[in-house]
Amino acid sequence: MPHSVATIDAPPGARPPDATRRASAAGRSVRPDPALAPIAERLAQGRRLTLDDGRTLYDTPDIWSVCELADSVRRRLHGDVGYYNINRHLNYSNVCALSCKFCEFYAKAGDEKAYTRDLEYIADQARQAVEAGATEIHSVGGLHPTLPFSYYTDLVRTIRDTARALGSDLHVKAFTAVEIVHLARIAKVYRVDDRRAGIRWVLERLKEAGLGSLPGGGAEVFDDRVHDEAFKGKIRSDVWLDVHEVAHELGLNSNATILYGHIEQRAERLVHMDMLRRAQDKALARLGYTPDSHGAVTLTAPGVRQPTPDMTSRGGYFQAIIPLPFFPDGSELEHLPGPGGLENLRTLAVARLMLDNFPHAKAFWIMQTLPMAQLMLQAGADDIDGTVVWYDITKVAGAGTHQEVTVPRLQKIIRDAGFVPVERDTLYRRVERDGRRWQAV
């Protein structure tokens, strides 16, 4: 049997990686790469990987060992658990002032495909979500040039109040950092010399209306060259990070994404990951974690606790990294091929290994596909998202806006990958339910 790189101990009682999968790996054509051995040692000790380590993980032909290392990290953190949730996506408008080259979603006012949802529609979506037993509504949209700020607080309040009237504590996860800055501008509270004050003003009012957390969209790739070529006009990395830091200070959890496989380079992806983990270091230090001498906080080190229920209730940190592959079809960059399956798998694994202070890594099945999400559960991911229902931002070839999957299907996908399906709410608390009624424990 070929030599394999060292793996990381999983929690007590956790099942080791599937024996069949290991046997299959034993017959692989690519020889184990000795350059991965020191990386495996650092991971076993809970030490942070460097950008050079990240380059090695990306460049090695031995993708199987990279996936095995990522699998070991996810098992140390989560054992055999594979998370899913019952959620519903609500895109309130596709009208957008921007024209990002990678985006097929946006429309201009007056376009045939343009839409903006009224509050009656939003209330109906909330009712349908509650009736389906959903624990979350995820709502994002374009940067609408004329909607007033009150529309957005009314949107959140309508979802919250409609759900409460039906006896549900439906969580509202809404508005990317790009949208939050747009809201500060239309509310005329955004100042370049003190942008955090305007961001805070917006988030405080949205939280009062019922906002529970922020999604991770709009990050794309934190690089000025890529920004100026592919999505000029969108906020830069420092502003995106400001929005999430202010949200964390207010006790709102958030996620983070990376859009890869377009004009960026792998090295730029790694810088993006490093910037995210530095921001998470600050968030976790605020929650009581002790940074090392370099200011790093790692959740993958032996004996380090994950965010406790008390920390989860207080909030204020990044929950999950969500790598998103670029789909070229229909965008101004459709001449590009987009990433292949192995690049998708490797990028998820590398993100899990580099982002040592993110509790979760998500394989967003809508953009990765369910079969790829299964593989990613064996390569670092512990979550595949949820039922979704409607999704209009991006589409795998041939998919429409109705992209729904049932709970039994999600559970089967997770079981077939060798894991135990566990329903979670937005804050990764386990859900106990009786039909559509549920509670987080």
C-alpha cells in the first residue's frame, strides 16, 4: 500500500474515513507527494498554514492527499455529522445599478426580465416558508437605484411578523455587504471618511426590524486587479470586511464566500482566504479566544473549543466559508471555461485547510451540484445547505429558478457520502421538530 500523508485525529467515537475510499485511493495513479508531509505535521499540531503551504496544496498533483487532509480537519471538528437546513431563498429584486461582468442575474429598470417584489409577495413567501417547516429565509437582491431605505426594513419586518403570527421563529438572513453599503448610501448616512458609522446605522435598524445574520455574498475575490477588471464599481475588500466586522460587533453572525474560476489566479484566492482568517481572528478574540503570539486563533488545534452555545447566542463571527464556482454562461465573461470538477474539489479542500478558524465549510449544492457536494463532504465540507426552493442568482446549465430538493433527498445524499445527516438552524444549532414545528437545541 502506498505511503500516505499523516491525518488528523477525529473526535472520540468518530468513524474514520471510509475503508472503501481508502482502498480506492491506494490504487491511484498519482504518487503521494512528500511535499505534503510537513503540511500534515503542522495541521496535526494545530498550527496555521502559510500562503506557501497553500500554494503547495494547490500545485501538488496529489489531490487525494489534499482531500484526505481536509477530511481529517472536518472530522476533528464535526466527526460524522453532515449538516443541512430547511430554508427558502427570496430574491426581492434583480434590478441593479451595477453591471458586473461575471453576473447574469442583474437587470436594468425597464428590462423585460426585471422584477421587484412587493410586501404582499414577501409576506406570502414567509407564509409558505413557515408552512414548509423552514427555519430560515435567505434574501438578497440587486442594488436597486430607486427603492427607499424603508423598503428594506419593511421587508425584514414583514418576514419576521408574518412568521411570528404563525408561531414560527423564522430566521432572516439577508443582504450582502454590497447591499448594506448601498442601503447606507440611499439612506444618506454613508461617509467615505467614516463609513463604519453609516454601516452601523443601517445594521442597527435592520437588526431592530428582525435581521438575524448576514450572508457571505459579494466578496468575490479580494484583489484590486480582479476587482477593476471583473466587477468595477462594487465595494472593495476593505469595505466588505468593514461591513462584516461591524455586524460582528453588533452580535450578528455572517458567512463568507469566494467566487473562483474566472480571471483570478490561485495565489489571489489564497490572499483572499488569509484576509478572511485575519478578520476572524479579531472576531474570535472579541469572544474570548486567546490568540497565539502571531495573533492567530485556530479552531482546528487539539483541545480548542468550537463556539459554545453561549457564544452562538451572543453571535459576532464568521460561521462558514462557502467557495462558489464561476458560471460563465450568459455573462460578459462567457468566453472563459469556468472551473472543472477537480478544481472545485481542490478549492473546497484548500479553503477548509487554510481557514483554520472558520467552524464550518459549506458545499453549496445549488452551485456545486448534489453529486459534487457529496464528494466535498469527504473533502472538508460539513454542510451542503438546504431545500432552497427558488434561486435566481446563478444556475447550473439547464436549471431554472425553481431549484428545490426535499429533506429525504438531502438526508440520502449525506448518508450515501458516509455521514450522519443533522438538521441545523442558521446558527448551526441542532433542530428538533414535530412536523412544521421546530425548536433549536
